[in-house]
Amino acid sequence: MSIHSEVKRVTTHTLAEMKEAGEKISMLTAYDYTMARLLDSAGVDVLLVGDSASNVMAGHETTLPITLDQMIYHASAVVRAVQRALVVVDLPFGSYQGNSKEALQSTVRIMKEAGAHAVKLEGGKEVVESIVRILTAGVPVMGHLGLTPQSIYKFGTYSVRAREEAEAERLMEDAHALQEAGCFALVLEKIPSALASKVASAVQIPVIGIGAGSGVDGQVLVMHDMLGLTSDFSPRFLRRYLQLDQAIRDAVAHYVRDVRSGDFPSPSEQY
């Protein structure tokens, strides 16, 4: 029996059951085969191939520049590594907004070429038509409300969203609209914890937070941030579980010293 048949895969149905049972959902971003394999074997429920690859993998200032082809490249690497986790892929900026036909075409490419399990897109009522169109192809869709990084130039800031009552009401309406459209889950980014808890209680679908407090159904972080590979980003919601940036610098500096001194390779490291 292969290892693949022994591992119980996480599905959208699994997440619904977890919410029902009050079990918290863990989600992290992944962009490449090696890291995805590690994260999957450590028991993460959902791996998000995030358009944050634009920042942490390609060095762009925003998530806007990353292309559909690039997202498919990252997603296919992650899918090849995974045996258990649900793999969700971000539809990148410009691949779905304002055009439900293009949204479906972008999604079909991600599913066919990368082998992904679901897609995620940002926005509320304005993207419902695209969500419905994607669902007609049988592809699960995860929503994303609150701080939506693809709309950074509209907001002009990465600060907390929905502090004002009007925006909070709109967010609640959007959450219901996404559920009614058929989204299987919802990410809430950088909103007041009281509002996030309210949304999680008001909808039947799992709500996963990032900077949205503990009253939601699960949490997501960018893998580079939680492992301490990025040191120039320190929002309040981020817990660093390692300081890999310094550990890697130290290891590489040690390697450079050993090469320069002739210590590496030693007699036992030669043929």
C-alpha cells in the first residue's frame, strides 16, 4: 500500500466538519516543493499558495505584479509535495476582477496545470458573479475580506480595516454574500477581533483569520514571517516561531570561512 492511500486528505468537507466540531484550522503559505513537503508533514491543514509570493519570493513591494503563469509555477511545485493538506491558490490581481469569464479561465488553468484543490480571491459583493461562474466548473472557492492587499492603492495603507461601523456592516454583508454565493471558507485579514468573532458566529462556513483575533475558526500566517526569514515585517499579529534569518546567515558565514581556510572539504568529504 502506498503512503498516499494511508494519509487522510484534508478536503473542504473536512474544514466544514472541523468548524462544526470546534476544531481550529491551521493554514500557512507555501510556494515551493521543499518547504511545502515539510509543512505538510508537520500537519498543517491548508497550504495557501499566496500571491504574497510576489513579495517574499520575487521581492516586489506589493502583490500586484505576480502573474497567473507565475502562480501556476509555484502552485504546481506545492501540489507535487503535498500528501495531506488542502492546497488553495490565490487568483492573482487582474485575473478575475470585473470579468467572470476571465475568472473562470484563470481558475481552469490553475486547476489543470497545477493540480490545485481550490482557489481564493479577494473582495465582497463585487466578485460574487466571478465566484458563481467558477463554481459552475466545480471548483471550490475561498473568499477574502478585510484588508485585501490587491486593493492596496485604493486603501492607500495596510492599516486595520473595518474599525468604522459602516465598513464593519459592509464587511458582514459581504461575508453573508460570499457564503450565499457558495464559498467554502473565508479569510479575514487585519480587522478588529470582536468583528471577526461576530462574522465567524454569523456564517456557517469556516472563517480563517490573519490579524483577526482568536474568535475565528482558524489562523493563517505567511510562512516566511512565522519562521523568521523576514525581519523587516513585524505587525502585532505575527508570532515568530523561529529566527531563521540569523541562523541561515550564521551557517553561510561559517561555510564561507571553511572554504576560505581550506577546512572544507576535509579528507573524509572527498572521493
